Amino acid sequence: MNENVTNSTLPKTPDDNTLRQQLDLQWRDHIDIREQTWKALQMVALLFVGYIGSGLKVSDRLAIWVGGLTCMLAACFGIAVTVHHRKAQIEKFKFIHNLEEKLGLHGTDLLAGLKPPSEFRWAHLLNFRNLKTPQFILLMHVAIFILAALYVMVRGGK
């Protein structure tokens, strides 16, 4: 720290420009997290489609089992990534909400009625009335896991 600057000369609260920059940064980070979550689903889905496609031509039980277990493992990682990202997004949205409030954006004509999101709960996963993108992505990973397991049982058990 510069010796000429003391704690008494540092601002106690950030100015509006600093808050706006932080708000922009948080929104960009949220968008980046969302894109990463979608990419994880895309990769797991492509792996699964490739597995099913190649599995139709392969009759070796070991190859079917290894491919199926690989898909199931990838789906588990996809679930972990999605849950982690949802929890990070909730924290981001709370921070964004606070920044918006400090900037006075929650007035009646602007962002009135917005509330920070609630915490992630596994019990809310099947609440289709309030389905959010991360829930959908999480359900898709679970579906891929189940379909890969069924495929292994049907094709790998012969």
C-alpha cells in the first residue's frame, strides 16, 4: 500500500461509478457461469449420443459397460457442476440485488418487486411451476444418467 495513503483517506463507501462497474462485472460473471453450465450439458449429451450411436454397432459387453459407465460418470460430474453453478448464481444474484438497491434501481418504475433468489433445494427440483434453467439442466443430466444405465442393463447384460 502506498505510504502516502492512510486508512482515513480511503472512502468509507464506494461511489456510484464503482457500484455500476461491480454490477456489470457480476452480470458478466453470471452469464459466463450460465454458458459453462450449458456447455457441460452439451458435452455430456454429445458423449451419450456418441455412445448410443457406437453402441448400436458394437456387441462387445465390456465396451458397452465401459461406455455406459463413462456416460454415467460424466452425467454425475454434470450434476455436480450444475449444482455448484446454481449455488454460485444465487450468491451472484444476491450481490446483484444489493448493488441494484444501493444504486436506487428498485424504485416503483424500475425494478420494483424483485427479490433475491431462494437457496438451492433438492426438494424443489421437480417443482415444474417454477422451473428455472439450472433445474432443467440438472434434470437432463439425471435423464442421461438413467438412460445410460438402462442401455447398459439392456445391451450389456446379454
